[in-house]
Amino acid sequence: MYSFLSFTLVTLSISICLHSAISQASPHPRPFNKVYVFGDSYTDTGNLNDTTTRPSIFQHVDSLPYGRTFFHRPTNRYSDGRLVIDFIAESLNLPYFPPYLNKTANTTHGVNFAVSGCTAIPFSFFLKNNITSVVPQSLTTQLTWFKDYIKGSGCNDAVSTPAECKAVFDGALVWIGQISANDYNYINLIGTNVTSKTVQKLAIKYQTQVINELLKMGAKYVVVQGLPTTGCFPLSFLLVPPPTELDQIGCVAIKNKESYDHNMVLQAKLHGLRNKFPSAVIVYGDDWHAYREVYENAGKYGFIERFRTCCGSGGGAYNVVPDPRRTCGAPGVMSCKHPSRYMNWDGLHVTEGLNRVVSKLFLDGAFAEPPFPYLLKKAAESGV
Ligand SMILES: *[C@@H]1O[C@H](CO)[C@@H](O)[C@H](O)[C@H]1NC(C)=O
Ligand SMILES: *[C@@H]1O[C@H](CO)[C@@H](O)[C@H](O)[C@H]1NC(C)=O
Ligand SMILES: *[C@@H]1O[C@H](CO)[C@@H](O)[C@H](O)[C@H]1NC(C)=O
Ligand SMILES: *[C@@H]1O[C@H](CO)[C@@H](O)[C@H](O)[C@H]1NC(C)=O
Ligand SMILES: *[C@@H]1O[C@H](CO)[C@@H](O)[C@H](O)[C@H]1NC(C)=O
């Protein structure tokens, strides 16, 4: 706790120095001209468009009040408004990154391969273990889509050299959003002999493999977001069987430890990748500590509700019932008057308000390692 605090203060002061250096050094209004995005529902801007594979309790993402804030229409984003990746696009002075599956979208400045509900571990693993109500796409599927997307560029796969892939990665940021939360959630949801430890081992393996492959092809600037405090979501309180042990911030201890441990192993892997690809800049986005900061100091960030969903039914402490007819977007299910005062939106996904705060904590530098301004500085120096 204490050591984390001092670490934060140190990185904060470093990032302030870097920040002033950048504003003088960079003539670029756009630090990057393109962003390739991967992830799950926390990052998906519309790829989960197949209603037959949508997780049943979250099947109404194409209906209001999803999208009621800012877009004022449903956009297949799991929030009332913008996601973290949308705030990142704004900060980079780029248009929002369109979903890969929308073939008519203009992808000049970026494309988003993230799929809601998707896992890090391939679908075949879940099938083999009789866990069938899983979105069939995985992070590996997203890498396949990426390869399809760049077909014709001369850069085809892991055997391509960085020289062949220069056009693909020049001036590009690779953003690997949160992934693996679903892998754990799917095994929590049903009776299975698959353990959380097994999921951790496999999810990290596939996550690392995909990042490694992108780096091998020539990615130079990469952001990898860790898992957030998954024990703080209303559904975690409902899905983990009682007795529910709570941690210091009032969340489900076992789930917050699961995501914390996942992040520790992931960071060790990223450390290894930094050594293996010394010319790349790999930033770890510390969502877990950013979320914890906000859960601990909700009022300071303008929130009055930490655990109660804005959009849901059933009342009580969480206002969510894991029944598809009663979750956000289903006919007759209401949302709160002021979503910006709530942290949680639908039981599992968060409000635009929280996404805005988390983005700012990340962009300002304290909740990333190395700080995001350092990545901008490196990109500016190499003339991106
Ligand atoms: C969603 O699917 C419909 C029907 O297949 C299609 O017309 C639409 O373009 C798709 N949208 C996206 C973003 O993929
Ligand atoms: C796909 O992109 C086009 C161009 O931006 C947009 O007009 C259209 O609404 C998008 N389709 C979907 C289903 O989001
Ligand atoms: C796509 O966007 C870029 C950059 O804004 C623009 O130059 C280009 O003309 C657009 N392409 C199409 C087909 O509209
Ligand atoms: C999955 O279900 C099938 C058929 O019920 C059964 O034979 C098999 O042993 C199960 N596999 C696992 C890993 O539970
Ligand atoms: C878990 O393993 C035990 C012992 O092998 C077996 O009896 C049981 O059916 C398994 N449960 C599931 C859900 O696969």
C-alpha cells in the first residue's frame, strides 16, 4: 500500500517533467496517425454484431439506453457513452476507431478488432470443457482479423520482417485493451472443474503470444491494459457464492485478487518482451490501481454511487438481476437520471463518467508504466 503510494508520486513527478518537455518538443497535433485496437467489451466499438452469440444477460446493447450519453443512440458500445478507447482517440486528435466488421467504415486512422464477450483463450478450450455459452471469438481471432486487414501490404504474418511491415506499423500505436476478464467470468458462471489458476496460465499464454507476434511483425508503440478491479462489479457480488469476503474497498476479495494476480503475471511477461524487443515502447496500463483509486475516493471524482448500477432493475444495493428480461436495454428497464454520478452502468460495464476518469488517470501518467507521456515523447523523437 505504502510502497504503491510512493511509486505513484514518483511516476507522477516524472510524468509532469516529461509532459512539459513534450509540449515544447512536439510540433505534431497527432502523435500517431493510426491505432490498431484489440480487446473485449471494455474496448469494442461495435464488433459484437451477431445477436446469436451475444451473452444472454447482455444481449440488449443495440437498444437505448445504451448510448444515451454523448452518442444519443446505441452504438453497440457497452456503456451509456464513450469508452476509454474513445477518450484515447480524442486525446490523440484522431477520429473514433471504427469496428473492423463494419466494412464501409474509413480506417485511415485506425481500426478496432475488439469483440465484446471474447476471451484470451481460444473457444476450443471452452468447448472441450463443456463451457458452451461463450462468445466464439478470442484474442487469437482478432489477430487473424488483423492479418486479413493488412493483407496486400506485403506484411502477412509472423514470418514477415519488420521491413516488410514498415508501412503497417509506421506511425501506428497498438492498443491491447483489457482481455481475460471473460475467461474467468465464464468459469465462475457454471459448475466446472476448470480452475482460476488454469485460466490464468492459459489466458496469459495466449495474451503474451499475440503481443509477441505483433512486436515481431514490427509494432513499435504498444499499450497493454491490465484487468480492472473485477471484484467491484455488481455482478461479482451476485455470482460469487456466499459467504462473500470483502476487501478494504468493499469489493469481492477473491475476484479482486484474481485480477490483481493476473496483472502481476502479465507485467512480468511484458518485462520479458521489453528485453526481447528493446526498440519498442511497451506501456502497461494499470487499470487495477486506477479503478481502486476511484473506488476509494469516489466522491473526489464526482461519483455518488459506486456499486449500484445506473441501468438495471431489481433495486437493492446493486439494482441488477442476472436475467436477460431484466437487464439494461430490455423493454421497461430504466436508467438513472444522472449516469455521470454512477460508476457502474449495467452490472458489468462502467459509465462514460468512469471511463473518462480512468482515461485521464492513464493519460496523465500516474497509472501506467512507463507513463504514457514517455511513449508520446519516444514517438515524437523518432519522428512519427
Ligand atoms: C451488423 O450486421 C448487420 C446485418 O448482418 C449489417 O448490416 C451491419 O453492417 C453490421 N454492422 C457492423 C458494424 O458490423
Ligand atoms: C459503418 O460505417 C459507416 C461509415 O462510417 C456508417 O455510416 C455506418 O453507420 C456504420 N454501420 C454500422 C452498422 O455502424
Ligand atoms: C478516409 O479518411 C481520410 C482521412 O480523413 C481521407 O483522407 C480519405 O479521403 C477518406 N477516405 C474515404 C474513402 O472517404
Ligand atoms: C463433456 O460432456 C460430455 C457429454 O456429456 C462428457 O462425455 C465429457 O466427459 C464432458 N467433458 C468434461 C471435460 O467435463
Ligand atoms: C469434476 O471432476 C469430478 C471428479 O473427476 C467429476 O466427478 C465431476 O463430474 C466433475 N465435474 C464437472 C462439472 O465436470
